[in-house]
Amino acid sequence: MIRTLALTTALALAGTAAAQDPHAGHHPQAQAATPQSSITTVPSNGAMTQGSPERFTATFPHPMVLKTVTLTTEGQAPIVVTAPAAPAAATVGVALPRLSPGTYAAAWTAEGTDGHKMSGSISFMVH
């Protein structure tokens, strides 16, 4: 009985603490640990595109400002694409340069209207 009460109290307090944290789930470590996060990208992680994608877009559960997308592929220098200034939106994107066939990693950074930062990465293949 005491164990059940202690466990119930601990779970209730943990839920309250998470509900009070306006940035719960915004920490890069949490995102990396949960591959089915509410952030979606185009191209998506693991995508195989027919030709070079024209844009990189990310859709968030709340308005964000995309800052950079860094593309890396074996044997080439990283390509840093800086997003132009734009208002915060749930879906943000940036034009990509023409990409040669290969496997790419795209690491992105974004910032919320309250200054919190988020980042993530995906990989995709250009055919």
C-alpha cells in the first residue's frame, strides 16, 4: 500500500513538473531519444529522392524560425545554407543548392519566438 502511494505521488509530481516546463520536449537530447517526434521534415529521414530536392522544410508543433541547414556528404566540404530572415511559422524552409547524387546528412537549427533553440538531423539519398 505504501509503495503504491509513493509511486502514485512520484508519477503525479513528475507529470506536474513536465506540464509546467514550457520547453518540455525541446531539448535536443529528448528529440534524439524519440525518433517519432512531432517534427517532420521534407525530405524526410531516410528518403530517396529522384533528383536534387529544391527545398528543405521542417514542420514544428509551434512557430519556429529556421536558422541554418548544414548538408554533408562523403568526400565534399559541408554546405551551410543560412535561412533568410522570416517570421516564425509552424512550417519553415529554405531553398537548397543543386545536390549531386549521393547520401546526405542535413543538420538543422531553429529558434522559437521565446528564444529557445532546437536542432536535429536527418539523412537522405539523392538519385
